[in-house]
Amino acid sequence: MIRKTLSFRRTAGASALAAVALAAALATAPGAASADAHNPPPPPGSSPVCAFYDGDGPTFFGERGERVSQVQCVLANRHYLPWSALDGTFGPQTLLAVQRFQADHPPLAPNGLVTPATWSALQHAGPTRTTPLPYPPA
């Protein structure tokens, strides 16, 4: 009798465990960014690791969903958006944050469109602002 062996793939559960482990490591790392009054930490029980969307699809004003939540989470980690603005809707506050991020990262055009180039910059940039920018603009 011939038996077929099954190949095992990484599951979403394994990915979630890795994300939780990474969040714990980042939170306890020496020199980890401390919260400031304008950009308080995420609510209790949530994680600063952004795991809503893993891709680089175009994302723009008026959209809703996981891609927008990912953009907002990364912008909040980079201090371009307050944590309270994470709502999964690409509204005026998110548009302004994307434009400011793009302006700070040439050669990106500050047009507010999250293209593959902007996704790459968001994923590879460090926390470039020490405090978030005021909203609405001063």
C-alpha cells in the first residue's frame, strides 16, 4: 500500500504568533520609543504591530478596509497620525498624514496616493517624527 505524505504549510496562526512575539520583543527592547501626550500608545489588548494587510495595492482617499487600516497603523507608528485616528477609513486626516509622510521621503510625490513606492517607504522607514504633526494643520 502506498501512502501519500502531506506537505505542511505555514498557517495564519503561526503568522499571528510571530507577530505577537515581535510586538513583545519591540515593546521590551532597550531604547523603545516611549509614548508622548500627543500620540498615546494603542489601547490595552491591542498591538503596535500592523498586521492588517501584507501587500502593495494602490490605496487612496475614500477607501475603507484592511489596506487603509495598515496604512493608518504604520503612519501612527511613524508618528504621522494619532492612534485614535485608526478607523479603517481613508479620510482627510489620513490623506494629510500620507501627504506629509511622502513630503518627508523624497522622491515620493506628496499626492496622497499610497502606491507601491509609498508602501515600500512606509514599510522600511523608521519613526521619523519625534511627535505627531498637529491636526488640523496649524
